[in-house]
Amino acid sequence: MKIKKGDKVKIMAGKDRGKTGKVLQIFTSKNRASVEGLNLLIKHMRPRRQGEKGQRIEFPAPLNIANLLLVCPKCGKGTRVGYKYIDRPKNLTAANPGESPANKGKKKIRICRKCGQSID
């Protein structure tokens, strides 16, 4: 997944088009993400006990990942995500079980396609 929790993203479609916010949650199985303060829905809660008042609760609804664009923390522009392998330090060369032999001892990082800097 190209977008992770804590990333700053820009919404490209929907009622909040053009706004930016921080990713709160990622739902990988549904290919959706929840963004802080955006795509807010209102849920009406009934009073549970006698004498208690009902409430309106606002919460951010999940958006499809395809409608989000990652904002690079270095250049501040909306960008596509690229990947690059860098060498790990010698003390952290334990390979992952599913890692290919060609990339053994290397770490996969996300990079900005506009400025080329590391995002992670």
C-alpha cells in the first residue's frame, strides 16, 4: 500500500476535493483510508436512559485510496509514490522471509516522484 497511517494526503474527488489532512486509519482489505477532519458524517444517537438527551456524533468516514494523493513532506507537493532499495546497516542485515535474493540486505523505501527525496 502506497499510503500509510500518519501520511499527509490531498483529497482528489468528492465533497472535500482539494483539502488536505492526516491519515488516521487504513483499511487494507477494503482499500480505504480515514482522513482526519475530512469526509465527516453525522450519526444520530438515541438517548439510552430516561432524562438523557440524544446526540449528534461527527466522525470521518473512510475514502477510497484511489481518491487520495500523497503530499511530500519535503517539497509540499502532491506526488506519486516511487520505490527504491537502499543498503541496510551491517548490524540489521537479517533478511525478511519473503525477500528475493537480489534484494537481500536492502531496505525498500518510498520516494517522491517530483523531488526524489525519501518519504519514510
